Amino acid sequence: MDPPPSRAHQKSDAVDLLVVMEDSTNMSDASSPAMETGASIAPDTTAREQYISHSETESLIAGLKAYIYENGRRYHAFRAGRYPFPCDESEKDRMDLWHHVHLLLNNHRYHLEPLKPHTKRILDLGTGTGIWAIEMAEQHPEIQFTGVDLAPIQPEVLPQNVTFIIADVEDPWSFTEGFDFIHCRGLGQAVRDWPKLLRQAFKQLNPGGLMTIIDTESSCNSDDNSIPADSALWVFQERFHEALSRIGIPDPCRYLAQYMKSAGFVDVRVVRKKIPWGPWPRNETLKQIGACSLAMLESGFRAFGLALFTRVLGMSEDDANALSDAAYAECRNRNVHAFNYQWHVTGRRPEYNISAMVS
Ligand SMILES: C[S@@+](CC[C@H](N)C(=O)[O-])C[C@H]1O[C@@H](n2cnc3c(N)ncnc32)[C@H](O)[C@@H]1O
């Protein structure tokens, strides 16, 4: 994982972000120590043309821009294309509403397992707007929080004990200290290689440290066959999975516990809960969760489908949005009782390395 651009320099307009990326190069690129030390700068002698063309400068600058824009939505530019959902204001609102759904679903708990005594450092993978890390940091001023994301969409004013890093969690990590808890929520439609990510997380945890992955399955279902066979919801899901699988992103929830065990985690626990897609349940709490979930889906279907359907499946923007809108409209039908599952998978790094004790 590349070292962090300083959070203080991260702003949401492209000009300031040029500064961010310069800082990040400064710290991560060992081949340009001059930027740090003030020593002379070695010229690049590999170019064949003597004069620098506009297209060369433009493509270099384009690589530094914080965002790319496509079909009216904003996407992350660092490692462009890795994550298929947008990162604009509408998507940030959706993520924060989704955070609220998680809290409602889990009795306002930020984590289901108790933190290890004397927890000092917590890592939040794919932190998004940073809402979980920031609220946790406010509750635990004694703990240092680090959030990692591809997109620089976190707020600028932060509690003292929070740092955000713009990096790809699937790159090799270069943290110099271990963590006591690693939290990873909502990366189900992002991570390509879960076993590798979990091996890396295991190594980065202090002995006895915990990791929790929280994700929702991307398919919905119903207990009473109330989603009609010719439903746009089925078509949406089928196309969505097809596009994800074409770009190498698996639907991981059902396999996470096994991946954790294979990486060396012990005491692996799985909790699975239903999230209604609308206020159709009789139970008051579930009705409220369903209402928030439906509000989240209002922008959610378009956010989930647009890049995947256009970039990967070659659909037009209008067709992609029409399919998303039709799927959403079906969720507004009180007779459609759709839900999906949220999975919490938690494991612990053992206190002792058993094989080291035996040998
Ligand atoms: C669905 S959002 C979840 C945000 C946050 N964890 C939450 O629950 O509120 C997924 C986030 O993961 C980030 N992401 C996706 N792939 C990533 C990767 N390979 N490395 C770092 N961040 C990633 C996205 O940019 C996005 O902000």
C-alpha cells in the first residue's frame, strides 16, 4: 500500500488534488529522493523526442486528477476503474444512509465483538466517507484510527485520532505498526482476491487482534415468492453479476469464513441478518430499516448499475438507467417483499503462533 498523502492536503477540487498527488509521489517514490532532500533532480533521459508534446503533459496531469467523470457521475481516478461505483455527493449520501441502516440493524453497535483490552490502533478498509471511523474515534479518543480508500471523499475536519490514506487495499501494505482491530465494510463489490487480502490483514494484526468483514449479498430474494418471475429486479441482478464476474469481482459473503480460517484466523464467527428492501415488514424496527434501505436504493440502483452496464456490458446510459429505475420501482411495490442478507464475519489472530511453539 502506498504511504499516505497528508489528509490536510486533500480537497475535493482537482487543482488542490494535484498537490496531494505530488505529496504522495514525494513519499512513495524512492527513486525521487531529491523531492525530500533538496538534492539535485536527475533528468529522465529515456524519452526519444527532445520537445515535450502537449499530449504528454496532458496525460501526465490526467493521471494526477482526483476524479474522473462519466455519464454524469464522478468516479475515483487513483487506480481508475478498480471500483465500479461512483464517489460523488449523491453516493456519499447513500453511503451515510447505509451506515445508518447498519446501526439500526445492529442495535446501534459499531462492532458486534468486544474490542481487545488496551486496543490502540484500528484500521478501516474501504472507509468511504469515513463515517464509521470518525464516529468510533469520537467514542474512543484513546485509539488511533486509520481509514483507507481509493477515493479522497473523507471530510477535512477530523478528530485528532483519525488519519485517512488514499491507497488500494489490494496492494502490498507498508504499515510499520500492527493493528488491534481491522474493520472492513462494504467491499463485497470491490475486492478481487479475498484470500490474499485476508492473509495480508492477518499479518498486520497484533496477536489477539480482531478482524470483522461486514457485507451484504448483492442478490435479493423473498420468502413468499413475491418477486415476479419476469421482474426487472431479476434482470438487474443477472446483468449486475455478469458484469462483476467479467471484471473479476466475486460475490464473497458465503466464502468469507472459510477464507478467514485458511488465512489462520481462529474463533471465526458468522452472523447473518435479513435487510428488507422497503417498509413492508410488520415489525417496527424492520419497517424502519426497510424504509431507510428503500431510500438508499433510490439512488443505489443507478449507482450500482451505471458503470458496470455501460463500461462492461456496453449498454447505453439510458438503457442502464432505465433498468435500474425499473428495478427500484418494483421495490416500491408493497406486495414485493424483497430482502437481502447482511453478513458479519469475525475472526481473531491467535495470541501465540502455535507452530513456533511446537518447533
Ligand atoms: C460501499 S463503500 C463502503 C464505505 C464504508 N466502508 C462504509 O461502510 O460506510 C466502499 C468503499 O470502498 C472503497 N474501495 C473499493 N475498492 C477499494 C480498494 N481496492 N482499496 C481501497 N478502497 C476501496 C470505495 O472507494 C468506497 O468508498
